[in-house]
Amino acid sequence: MLDDGRVPLVGVESTIDAIAKTLSNPNVNGAFVVGEAGTGKSAIARRLVSIIDPQHTKVFMVRASASLADVPYGSLGPYLTHATPQTLKSSLPALRALVAFFRQASEGREAVVVIDDAHYLDEDSSHVLTQLVISRIIKVVLFSNGMPPRSGDLFSLYTDGFISRVDLEGLNDAEVETLCESILGGRLTQGAGHYLARQSAGNPLMLRALLDHATATGELVDRDGVFCLSGRFHRPVPQLMDLAKTLLQGLTEQERTIYEVVALSGGITQAKLAGIEEDAVTQQLLRRGLLRTLGSSTSSVRVTHPILARVIRALVPAGRSAELRHLLFGDEVALPALHEGMVQYLDWALDCGVMVPSAVLLGAARTAAHVSEPESALRFASAARAGGEDDAGAVEEARVRVNLGEYAVAVDLLDQVLSGAVRPPTVADAATLKALASVQRGDDPGGIHGIADACMERLASTGPGSDYAGPSTPAEGPAPYALRLLHVLGSVLEGEFPVARTAVDAVDAELPAAVAEADARLPVFLLLLRGEIDAGLGHSDAALTEIRTALDTVNRSHGDLEYLRPHVVARYVSALIHTGEFAVAIDALEEYRRRPVVSLDYLSGPLAALEAVLEVRRGRFQTALHILQPALASLRQVDSEMLLPYALGVAAWAAHSLGDYPAKRAYKQEFDGVASIGSRPLLLLGRAFLAAACTGGADGSFSGLQGVAVTAQSAPFPSCEKDTLELLLVLGDTARAWRLAELADQFEGAEAQVLSRYAHAVVDDDANSLLVVADQAERMQKVPLAAAASARAMRLFDQQGDSRLRRLALRAVRHRQSLLEGLLPHEEGDLRSAHELTSREREIARLAAAGATNRAIARALVLSTRTVEGHLYRIYGKLGITARDELAGEMEAYDDDR
């Protein structure tokens, strides 16, 4: 969106700074600013004119246009009003007239000519302006969209080194979010922001058109002030089509053909394109920024702005579309990689009536459902059903419904599938999907066992006479192993980790290599379940190894298992967070966001929620709540990882730490309404954070959080208990520190080691060890724990009468509490405020530290000497010193810590 007076001009400051820097360089005569249509060149030109210092510089605007491109000096008309027709018959008189004009009009100041749409300049204007720049009469700023100029004279200034080039890039993700939220007047989920940024490629004009389209069609919906993607995407509206036509105007017939082919195919190699047009045509579209290469590849290209691919699909007549596809591929169906446009490629094939094998359609439907292409997924599933895969196609349709949060519809579809004569692989898929849909809508996880048992009985009753074209008996295929893993999932969600471990070990031991090869999903599911079990039991190193191996398997699958990536990444990030590997977790989140194809649902909900959990564990409560608010809106719509109750508990804790008690109460009320969804250990951990948010009342009671710890111990949910006991200790309740020491000693990982040392130091009242642990915790970014440990060390030193070490600990407390966004409620109050000097105390302390006597201080500040003495007494106490000669050093350290 360009600056139109209603929204801010976003993301252009670096460009304007670069132009201004160029203009201030005495050795450079201007700038050549290049950016595609819609990137805000005209708005930047206006902003540039408004900020240039009028005392030293006189700016002249030239607006070139296509209508004046064939008119001699047409764009310079406003500056040649006194020139006669005779003068304009040749360039020399025109040049003299312009020299006279600019010298007179600039009044001794430097003359800068800003030319918008400079590629439309006529030859005569371009020639005389070039001479003016070379002779240093003017400096010039050319704004161009990269189209071949009508005249090369002026543009040769860049190649000859007279002016410098500034490339105008599209908005980055953060700038897109800022701009959209300013237009919408509300927050965006991360997935919505990612979608808008990628579809528009950061082009402001296209972004605004896309935003209008998305809000008008319901692709983007307002949920309590947060704008979320609805999950359903619509045919482009006429306004978006008109914009596309405008942006593509000026293409030759050959360029239009190449652009349409690339848009319809989703991505195609340059070798294929060379079969229908010369490579120079493709190269011109690449130079103009309408096409781009795929990542580091130089052989494949795709449309720069994906939203235009959707528009082209709607604009190109069906007959021409079919003709173009046949010209390129004939009747061949050779799927490209997902990131190279697999979904669009198949959509084009179906548009053109190509017979696509049902097995291809089923796999594509599954992938499309998980990379936020629900309309295509439903289409592929429907085509597969029409091709004879009715039950398997219905399962894939149900998968889309689950991803859209339509759990009841999905369960009904799956019940219909399971009531008929279904082949074993479809039985296993339907059972797994039904189990997930049931639990996501709030059913007891224990019900998973019943679903698995019923389907296992179905397999046992499927005899050799059935139409199943797999192994000689169903028991020899992947289906029974998938159903056994479904039992494991039920046990994991119930928190029955020892039972789950025994069951998963049995499957692992008995799973034939041929079966694992036949269904590549099984090894991934097995690894993920092992990882969850080990994480729940505190075997952090083993859990991370298993989940990383699952991720490696997805990476090696050449896209076949890509639809599993979002779930695997969520498991990986969760395991990293719960073992204190915060930096690695941040890297994993960022790596997923950068992928060419992602799940928008996961970006909006699960991954955003996990990022917020990470920030809470770092003590960044404000940041966490900022991330959580849109994440919660998304999770209320679709909760693929069943994180909503946990996220609500964490949100309540963050709100409490920020002193936002109305928000805390609202989160608690909502938690009570969804406290039956998902994993029992994770639900209990959410309740622990909620209980932490309810501590520190009038009686300072920890009973709620203590109760959660006891429940977690008796369950047993070791990992949940460990995190709950850490919360208790951070909040100042040391009664069960012995239990945390005992538990952490049994856990793996660096975080467990720190917690063990912390708990042992608390039990032993070892202040020195607490300071060491606090340093270790801060290096791990566990700032709340670091702050609590150093605060406890300070109190112990105080009790021991060691003022020197107390001062050292106090500095650590101040430093670590300064890193916190919000406060950690504590039984003895907020150490930051308790030991913070008032503005008056700081004045007195600095004067005293500089050597002023009490009487001199009183005279300078118009106070009584007794008042100064009282202030100094309180200052000594807050700084942990006993004598005036210690004041100078302490004040220097105090100021450094602030």
C-alpha cells in the first residue's frame, strides 16, 4: 500500500537514506532507483522531495508518462514554458533554455531533478537531461520499473558511473505485518502475515489489493480483533484481475505466453520454456522482476507474485490453457517437487482434462491439506474418488476437514468409510484420522484404544477372498503396525509412558524392513512416539535424537513425507523448549518459516504458541503475550497439536507477571472451558502455569501449584512435575526443593543439570552455589530462574552478615530483573523496587559519592541535614553497604546495572 494519507508509508526509510546519501556525495551526480511496478516509487519520490533541505537544495519534479513518450520534451514542458517553438527544434537551444531556467529557479542552491517513471522519457528530454547532469548543472534521481527505456542516454549515466544505483526491494515480513495491521486496525496471525507477504512478494500495491480481496471474500476473518485466515481461498475478484492486467501491460505476445505458462504450471524449467519461445524472452521477464528463479536454482523459474498466478489461472481461457499445457507436456504427468509448484501443476492438469492416476491424486491431496491448499486438496480427493478410490478419497477429504477444524464433519465421513468393506491401508488411515479428530474436539484420549481395537478386528475379519490387493493377509502389511502405534498414541496422550514404552518397543522389534519401506510413514511415527515418551520420562537427549532422526527422514523423502513436516517440527521445538535448548528452538522455528512451502495453520497456531512458551521461559512476558494473543485466536479455530489449554495457562501466567489481572481472569475462565482437550500431562502443565498465576495473593498461598506438583508425581508425569517444581522454586516456595533435586538428578540434558544444582543449593542453603547456578541459567536464557537464584543467594548472604557478597548478589539481581519483561511475584516483594533508589536518593548518593558533605548536600538540594542523613541511611541499606567510602564504587556499579 502506498502512502495515501490513510496509512503510513512502510519499509522505505533505508531506500530514502541511500538516495539522500548519494545526493550528498560530491563525486556522484544522482541515483538510479529501480523497483517493479507497485513498490511505491512515486510515494518515495514525494517523500524524498518533502525531506530535502530547501535551504541548500531546490527540487524539481518531472513526471514522465506513456502518453508523453513520443512528444519531444513532453515531460519537461513545465520547465520550458518560455521557450519558443524555434528553440525546441534542436537540442542545443533547448539545453541553453533549461540551463538558464535551473540556474535562475534554484537561486544559488543545488538543483536536483526527480524523475518519476523515467523509462517513459522521450529521447529529446533524455538527451538534454544527460547533458545537464554531465555538466553538473543538476543532480538527478531516476525512478524506473526496469522496463527498457525509450532512450538510453539518461540511463547510461549509471553504466558510465555518473550516478549510483539503488534497488527498491519489496516489503519484508515484519513490514507487511505493520502495514496490514495499520490498514485493518487489528492484529494478524503469523500465518496470515506469511500468506500476505508471500502471495504479494512484498509489493505494496499488490498487497493492498490482496488484502481488500481477502477481507471481501472471507479469506481473512476478524476474530475478536485478530485477523485469521479462514482456510478457504476464493477466485480472484475483478479488482484484483484489473490490477494484474495493469501490472502486465506492455508485455509482448511472446512475453505474455511465457508468463502465462509459468503462472499456470506453478514453476517450470527454462529448458522447457525454450521449447516454445527464445530464452531471451524469459530473461527479460526475469530482469523486470515478473519471474524469479527458484532458490539457488538457475534452471527453474516461477511467478514472482504467487497471487498473480491465481489471477492468470482465472484469466486464461480454458482452450488456450489446454493448448499451452499440451504444447509443453502432452499427456505426461510428471510431478515436480512441492516447492516447485506441485499443487499448481496438478490443478492445471485437471483443468485441462488430463487423466491423473488416483495414487498420485491421493498423495497430492494429503500434501495439499497440510500446506494450506485446502481447495486443491478437496479437488484432488474428489478426482481420486471419481477414479475408483472412493474410500481413500473420502479419508483425504476428512483430512482437509480436520485441518479446517471441522471435526464433527470429519468424524462422520470417517465413520461412513469404516462402516463399509474397506481395504486395510484405508482402515488404518481412517482410524488414525478419526482418533485425532475425536481428541482434538475434546473426546477422552482413552477412546483411541477403542477405535484401534475395532479396526484391528476389521483387519482380522478380512480374508484372502477380499478385493485387497496387498500382502497375502492384512496382518503382513503396514495396517496392523499403524493401528498398534495408534494404541501407543493413546497411551502417550493419557500419560501412560511406561505402557507406551513397552508397546512401542514391541512394534519396533517386530516391524519388518519391507513393511517400513512400503509405508515410509511408520518409521517416522515410531520415532516421534519414542521421542514423546522419552521427553515425558525425562530422557531429553534420547528424545531429541529420535525427533531429529524423524526430521531427517522427512528431509530425505524427496517431498513424499512433506505433509508430516509441520507436526515433526512442532514436536522438535517442544522438546527443545522443555529441555532448555532455547537458541536451537528459535533456529528451528526460523528455518521452518523460511521454507518455500509451509503450513499456515501451524505458523498461526502451534508454532506461534510454542514460540510464546519459549519467551515465557526466558522471562519475556510482554513479548510472549504479544505472540500469544493472535496464536490463541488461531488455536480456537484449529488446534492441530491440542495446545489451546496449555497456551491459555501460559498466557494467564504471562498476564499475571505483567500485572494484567483482568486478562489473567479471562484466560482462566477460558481454560476452565477447554480443560479436557489433548494430552493429560500437557493439560496438567497448563494448569500449573494457571496455578502459578494465582499465587501471591493476600495469604501468599502456593497450595494450588503444590497440588499440581503432587498430582504430577502420583500420575506419574515426571516432566510435568519437574516443570511445576521449577515454577514453585522460582516463586520462592522451597518446601519441595528436595523433590526437584531428586527428580532432576534422574533427567538428561543441560537444563536438568542446572535445575539439579539449583535445587541442591537451595536445600543446602549454599549461597555461593546459587550464584554459580544463576550464571549458568542466564547463559541458557532461563532468566526467571537466574533472577530467583541470585535473589535467594543475596538473602542468604544477608543472613550470614556477608555484606560484600550480598552486594555482589544484589548487582546480579538488578541485572537479571532488568532482563525480565514483567515481574516475578515473590514472597518478599519485588526486589527490583525494594532496592531501587528514588530520584531524590540518586541525587544525594551521587553528591555524596563525589565527596560532598551532608551539610553541602542539604544546602544544594534545599533540605535539612537530618533529612539528608535519613536518605543516606536508606541508600546504604538498598546498596548493601555500611560506609560512605564504599558509595562511589557502588553508585558506579548501580548506574551500570540500570
